Amino acid sequence: LEVCPGQKFQIAYLLMHLQDAPVSTNDVLLNPYLASWDELIKFMESLGPMVGIISQEIETKTSIIRKLAQKEEEERNQRAQDSASSGAYVSVRSMIVSELEQGLVNFDQLTESGCRTLLRLHRALLWLQLFLHNLAEEKREMMARSPSELCREAYRLTLAEHHSWWVKKAAELAFVAMPDRQFFYKLMCVRTQAEAAASLNRVVKAIQKVYDRTQLALAEHDMLALP
Ligand code: 1Q0
């Protein structure tokens, strides 16, 4: 994918970060994972203040994980003897193992662990994947639907089941702010649905790989319902 001149959000960068995330056979690197979200924040920011709460929410979630990683690194540097050991927040699996060892994950009540925070981003990623998948669809019935409708449908089928009544209401307001198809074409520097589909499908595939690996890691540790 090529970089589009004059735009903050770059789908090429989003794809690059997503493709950088998978590591070894079953793990996901946290830095590129979070960098993907940084890129999505840029997209949200180009939509104006209506969706400000959403970009703020993503920002909050990514900073929680980054701060935990920073704290852990400082502590590790102080213990000179294992300064050579690699960080706990390098990957999804290293974070899970380390936070369990440290007793940071609470299965009964809300604590701001990296694991429960990652789970929130992870659930949102499923929404994004479904939305982009449907946006890529070239069949006439799908193309007749606006991005705003596709966004709402995808939300109701995925993320909404994890959200409170108030958050659902806020989400409904955000869908109204979703721009039309032409906006998305411009954003990706394409002119036709076929070109858009080609770009979007690459992103969807990249998300799929990251999502599936994260899902498996969380499921293996019984972490799909962390409060
Ligand atoms: C126009 C955009 C539509 C977005 C649809 C999703 C709506 C979600 C609405 C949410 C409001 C957020 C308020 C707080 C929610 C939290 O309660 C919740 C749970 O956390 P906690 O700590 O209370 O247990 N937080 C979350 O679920 C986190 C994730 C929230 C939203 C994620 C939205 C992701 C947006 C991505 C960018 C869209 C990109 C399109 C890319 C186009 C590429 C060509």
C-alpha cells in the first residue's frame, strides 16, 4: 500500500504495524499492536469532536499498558542482576505470564491490569474487523449500505454485547459522525470500490491474524471475561 500525501491517517502504516505484530508461532508484539491503535486514533481525529470520546478511550487504554510497561522496565533496571532479561510487556503472552506471576490480574473485580485492558482493545478489534470486512464487500446489497449503517450493524453484533446502556447510547451518536464512502476512498487514495476492497481486505487479513492469536492466548488463560 502506498502512502497518501497530505493525510494524517495512513492505511499503509496501519497495515505495516498490524503485520509487524505477529511473532513466533502464536504470539503478538505489544509495541506494534499499540502502534496500530495510535494510527486508528488519527483516523478518529479526522472525524471531528463527535467521536472525541472514542479516541480518548483508546488513548486511555493504550497508555495504561504503556505505563505498566514503563514501570516494569524501571523496576527491572534497578535489579541490576537481571538487567539482561527481556521485558514483561514485550508480547501478549509475556504480559499474561508476568502479570499472573505478579498477581496483577484480578478475576473477580476491576483492577487496571494490562490483561484486562488488552481485552477491551481486543474486543474492539473484532468490531473493526467486521466493519472493514463489510465495507470491502463489493456486492450491490452491501454497497447500498452507508459506512454509518455498516458500522452500527458491526457494533451491534460484536462490541455492544460488552457495553453498558450508556456506552451504547454514546456509540449510536458516534455512528452518525461516520463519513460516507467517498471519504473512505479519499482516505485510502483509491477511486473505486474494487480498489478499496483490495486495500481493506489486506487490513482485514492482518487484523484476523493478530485477533486470532490474542484470542487464543487470552482463552488459554481464561481471560475472556476479565472484569
Ligand atoms: C465513528 C466510530 C464508530 C465507533 C464504533 C464503536 C463505538 C464505541 C463507543 C464507545 C465509547 C467509549 C466509551 C467507553 C467505553 C468503555 O466502557 C469500554 C470498556 O472499558 P471499561 O474500562 O469500562 O471496561 N471500552 C472499550 O470498549 C474500548 C474500545 C472503545 C472503542 C473502540 C472504537 C474503535 C475505533 C476505531 C477506528 C475506526 C476506524 C476506521 C478505519 C478505517 C480504515 C480505512
